[in-house]
Amino acid sequence: MVEAVSGLHHHVSLSLGQLLQNGEVIAIVDDDAAIREPLRIYFEEHGLAVAECASATELMQVLASRNVALVLLDIGLPDTDGLSLLPRIIDQYPDAAVVMLTGVSELRVVLDCMRKGATDYLSKPVQFEEIFHVARKALEKRRLVFENRKYHEELEEAHFRIQLLHQLSVKMNSVYLSTVELDQILRAVLVGITSREGLGFNRAFLLMFDADGRFLRGKMAIGPSSREEAGRVWEEIEERDLNFLEIVDNLKETSKSHDAAVNAIARNLVVSAEETGNILINSVLSRRSFRVSPENGWVPMPIERRLGNNRRHNGGKVRERRDRAEAGFPDLGVPRDLINILDEDAFVVVPLYSPGRAFGVIIADNYVTRRFIEDSHVGALELFASQASLAIEQSHLYNEMQQKVAELEAANQELDRNKDLLVEAERYSALGHMAAQLVHIIRNPITSIGGVSRILRKKNVDAEWEKYLNVIIHETERVESTLEDLFDFVGQGEIHKEELTLCELIRKTALLLQSSMTKHGVTWEMECPPVEPVVQGDMHQIRLVFLHLFKNAVEAMGDGGRLTILVSVVEGQAVVSVIDTGPGIPESYLDKAKDPFFTTKTYGTGMGLTLVERIVRAHGGSFSLKPHPGGGLEVQVVLPLQ
């Protein structure tokens, strides 16, 4: 019989032991020691902590000093009535379950006890096993209440997170994210991470890469600057009954003063992108979240490994963590500087990235409460990080679009400003054709007429004939002067040198002929070195050089083709190669191509190439033509760098 009872007792005590946590006790309240003491012994035999109380006064002292999970309360007490005491217990200690014990078995008394908040009711005399059974049921019911309460709290937290993420999504979908709007979204994300209704982290730091991607820098942060400041911000928000967007606006206005210290910490967080062993850079590169905890020997723990529930401990552990922080353990990826700047040894690092690029990381910790960071909170933190990544990506796309729009507007303005240059180029082209014709058709006869007239004037003795000869000589001189003026017009003017970014100038010049290229079915491409070469020259004349070359190349590709522009730097000189896929110029004609009186049906007039050569030489450069190995013609312009 004893063995059977022991087995039953072991099973019951195990169940009750699971229902008592954190030093909880069972209070037995009865003025009869003959009942109270055996029951205490019975409970203690099964490993349960018990507090004996002979009066209501003793019970209230125990409730105030100890964590009481269950009260076995006798109705008849020497200093007060148990029924009168019951509402007071329920009001002051709502988490304690109460089982009433009485020698009066009346339905009215039972109903009165239950109505005033008692969990259950037992009539004396009663067996200890029955008391155990009722106590277990009361504690199970109490645990269900706690779990239900926790479940509702988690539901409220989840609802807040969903609402917050929804509002962020609406905000992101309703506008293009400028830099100002992006900052608002990112601050809203940090609010959600640190708010009580959200993830409840004490502090959140946002670090982002510079525009050139060389350094990861702290951008903004939210949280108390000291443990004494804990709760101040959110108490103010609760008092003012602010909604989420109002919270964001409120923190934006007050962050300069309220979050000054924590933002100062953020500004001190600077990591080179080359430090791939650093946990922050490692998180971005590997696109994994890490949880750092001293209980794990300072080893960064990837979240997906879920290495158990390593609970944090206060007291001696804190000093030990600080001592280990001095060591730094940089080989483990958690540098001493990071621990010292944060003044915290347990935190979570979550990466921010899109499929095409990395943006930065979010660091979150419980600097104030020292609460262990649960896996569920890390998962929710990753959702917020994803939302922040989407906002950053959208902002980048918007800024890139704005940049492209600005470039197109600048190109259109440049086209408008350079319409005169196109007109002038056409005039040069027309004058080149006309000059070539005039040289062949007019110059030689005019020279002959002028020479013969001068000879006749020397031999003439008749004054009347001399007058006519003088008219002929004068008019031939006028024609020769007109031809000379024509050549001067298409010739080189005065050079006004300035600093020119060569690739930019060439690119804008090619855009001037875009419509002509499209008309002729010509496509073009340009390759420049990473560092664009800079030359000293007259912008107008240099642009005229490339305009002539591009125009000649397009005209040579009457049936369509490709224009390739290659810019390089060789031995301190800028080399520009203009390559077309036209029929080219026979090698036998290459030496004559730059002659001012030479022309071909496939590649412009000699006047244009003569002008190009004169301008290039005036700038200290050289100009050459050669057949391209892949077909067509390659024109090469070499200019000295600045």
C-alpha cells in the first residue's frame, strides 16, 4: 500500500512541480495546527514549498513577502472571516489561485465563495489525496489563464507589428522615397523594433554603407542613453495616446535631444568594408543574422542554428563579460571596439540587402532590461529588416531615376544650346564642298586671266585699252580675295583653352548626331577608362573636330552600321579612336585624304579632315587615319593630357 501511494505521490508531485515556477509556494491557512502541519508535511514530502499561516494577518505577510501560487484558505479564522478576506486577496494578488476550506457544507456558502473569486471549494473533513487533486486542478487552471494571457499579449504584439508593417508598405507604395522620406521610413522601422507594442528591444542601431561602399557607418539609432532613462520615451507616448505615424513624427522632432547620446554611439560605429572578419561585414556578405552572447563564448551564433535557449544571468556574469570584453576576441569576429562602443555584450545583427546589393545592418539589444533575446523576436526583427531593405532599395531606384532624368534634361539643354554648332558644322561641310569645286573650276582660270591681263597691261600703249585691262586685273584680284576669305572662314580661329573632361565632351558631341544616326540606321557605343582623361583645349574647336569625324563616319555608313568610340590613356596622352563599319578609304588614298582639295564619295571632303588636322596640331596633338582590321576606317586623335 505504501509503495502504491508513493508511486501516486511521485506522479502527482511531478505534475505539481511543473506547475510551480520561480520560487512559488503554496500557502496553507488554518488556525488548527493539527490540520495545517500534517498537510504541510504531506506537500513537502512531494517536493513542494509550503508556507503555514494560522491567521489572516500571517497570510497577508506571506503574500507580501513571497511568491504565492495557491492559497488553501480556511473560512473560519481567528482574526477575520475567510469569505471577507477572499475579495481582498483576489484584488491585491490576482495571480494567486484560492481554494476555500470549510466545515460548513452549504450550497449558499459554496456559491458565495465562487462568486467572490475562489478557484474551488472543499468541505471538511477531506483526504489529502483529494486536496492534491483539487490543488493540481487549480494550478492547471491558473497556468491556462497565464498562457491565455501571454497568448493575447503575443497576439497584440503581432497585431501591432502587422499594422506597423502595413503602414510602412502603404507609405512606400504611395510615394517615391526621397532621402527625407527614406529617413522617415527607417526611423519608423527602428520605432517598431524598440516599441513595447512591437519587438520591445531596448535599443536599435542602423548602419549603412557609404555611397562608394568603402565604409559601414552608423546612420541613426533609437533608445535610452542610460539605463536610468529606460521607459521615458514610451511613457510619454502612452500618456499622449499617439498612434504609430504620430510616434514617428514625435521622435523625429525630439530625437535631437532625447536620442542624442545613442546617436552619438551610432556615429562612432564605423567599419571598413575590407574587414571581412568583422561580424557586421560578415553578416552583410553572408546575408545571415547573428546573435552574440557571452554564454556562447563570444562566438557569433547564426540564427538558423538555434543553439538552445542560453538564458542570460546577472550578477557575477556581468563582471565576467566585461573582463572578456577587454580581451576583445577579434579573431571570433566580435571586435573589442564594438563591445566597448555599445557597452553591451549580447546583441543581434541582422543584414539589410536586396538581390543586387548590400545596404548595411541593424543592431538590436536589451541594454536596459538585460532580457534574453528570443528566437521569435529575432525572426520578427528580420521582417522589419526586410521592410527597411525594401525602402532603401526603392529609394535607390528613385534616386537613380531622378539622376537619369536630370542627365536627360541636361542632354536636351545641351542639344538646345548647341543647335548653332550643328548649323555651323553644316556650313563648314557645304563650304568644304564649295571650296573644293571653286579651287578646281575658278582658281586656275582666274589666275590665268589675272596673269595674262598684267602682261598685256605692260605691253599696251593705248590708254583706252589700259583702262579695260585694269578693270580685268582688279576684278580677278577681287575673286582671288573672295576665295581667300572663304578659306579663312573655314580655317582655324583663335584658341581659348580650358580644362575639358574628354569623355563627357565626346559623349555630348555624339548625342548631337543621334537623330542622323537613327535615320541612317547607325548605332554607337563608347568606352572610357575608369578615370576620365582631362585635357586643356578650346571646347568649341575640340567639339568641332569630333563632330566632323562622327558626321563623316555616319555618312560613310549609308546602309547602316556601328560607330565605336574608344578612349584610352597611353604614355601621358589621351587617345581617341573613332571606328566605323563603312567601306573605308583605299590605302592608296590615305595620304591624300587630308588634302584640302581631295574628296571621296564615301568619306566626306578633304576640307573637313584638313580642318580637323589643323585644330589637333594647334592643340599639340596628332591625327591619323588607317584601315580597321575588322573593316571600315579608324581615325585616331591623340591629345596631351592636362
